[in-house]
Amino acid sequence: MPRQITPAGSDPTAIGEVSAPPFARLPEPALLFYRRAQRWNALAAGHDLGPYLRFLAALAGVQDAIQDGLEEPEMPSAAARERARSFAMPPLDRNNLPLETAAVTLDRLVAGALGIEKPVAAADALDRLKQAIPGDRDIMERNVLADAIPMQALAEHVYVAAALQVHFTRLAARLDASALVPVGEGVCPACGGPPVSSVIVGWPGAHGARFCACSLCGTLWNHVRIKCTLCGSTKGIGYQEIEGAPGTVKAETCDSCGCYVKILHQHKDPGLDPVADDVATLGLDILVRQGGYRRGSFNPFLIGY
């Protein structure tokens, strides 16, 4: 029997529980990828995408391991960060940041990924990436940073995206969260990236608050509920989920822009991960798209699906 999708009338979170959440929360690279690997492994059990989720879990393990001994990433100067703040721009300019350290991170990730179990297509892609000249790798890095991954080289870019996640997460972790300011709807205030999903958190002092999660640097930024995370509209917002699902992952749809972004109720299930659970709920994407909505978020591990 095919799974059905049912609309939710409104955001069920108890607004009265929300206190005074911070605008932004920076990532913790030493924990983020380790926890994501654990989450992917847990999700893989009995899942239709089990082999792919286990591959991603192993890749997240590599992301975690390669950080040991990496040199400090080159941060923008204090003056550049202050200038960005004054013009409501992200301090980590993905179009102009030097990527020499990122190249070293990619080298490490490629070497580490050689030892993990992977599908044949992923193994072939890793071999092509290993043999790629630096100039071609630079182009692939810029493709990921532009959220413009070519269909003919999707698999190679998965590894490049994984390396850039490590690099930008380490950069974002070194910022001052209190210095970050809103830079636009659907835009990470740290690196300018799009959200991968949003989460309703259960943190002390911010219980019930909603944060968007950056697909690249892992920064979380506060966003009003029942409001499109992409266009900012408060009209025509709906919540859809797969019938019979636990109700912890839903699609927030917007009739104004015709897009949707998933919303994860982490306050109900603290194990939910913005990236991992987005991949694991691919069935929700398929059903929402059948309703005419377009995916408005970006996840490098879902490109091609």
C-alpha cells in the first residue's frame, strides 16, 4: 500500500515555551561529524537506503578523524569580519576565501575514504577524484560552494562537499556568534549558504525555538516559526508528513514561493540531525514533490535523487 501524505494544520510547537534564544549557534567540529556518523548508522538499520546511509556514516567518520592534526584554517581578518557585519554580509565569503587549507583537508579525506566500504560507483568516483589534477579539484570545490554540482560528476562532488563541510565547520567554529547578524532570508549568517533543514530545539533557555541549519558550515540561526525559511512569507504555510510517521520530521511548504524545507522536531527526539535525517526521509521529498512543491534546501548528499 503506498504511503500517503497528510497536511498539518499549524505548527504544533507550544509557543509559550519559547524563551529568549540566541540568534546564532556555532558548530562544534569535534562532535558534529562523530554524532552524525552515529545517527546515520542508527538510521541505516532496516532502512530502504541502508547501504547508502552506512556509506555516509563511514564518510562522516572520516570527516571526524581527519581533523586531528589539521592546521588552523585561514580566517578573514578582524577588519574584514567587521566590514561584513556592518554591511549585513556573512563574514566567511565563500566566493573569495583562500582554499589552500581546504585542499589539504580534501587530500586527507580522499586518503581516509579509501579505507571505508562503499558502493562500486562511489569507489570509481573516489578513484577519479584521487587522480584529478589540482586545477580540476579547485573547480569542483567552487561548484560545491556555488551549490551548482554538475549531474555528470555527482559522486566525485560528494567527497568534495564532505571535505568542504569539515573546512567551513572549522572556520565557523572560530567566529564570534554574538557578532553574527541576519544577512537575508534563507541565508546562513556565517557563510552565506542555504539551509539544509530547520530544527525545533529543546535547549535550556531556547526550548521550542526554531533554527535553520547551514548545509555547509553547520551554523544554526534563529528563524521565526510558521514563516517560510526561504522567502519569509507567513501566508500559505503548511506542514506535511508521511501518514503513520512519528511526527518528528515534516515538510514546511510555502504557497508563496512554491518550495518546501523540512522541519525536524529535535525537542521530541534529540538524536535528530539536520543533514542525516534529511537524507533518511527521502520518501517525504518524493511525496511532497508530487504535490507540486520544489525542494528549497540544499543537501550535497541528496543531489541526484
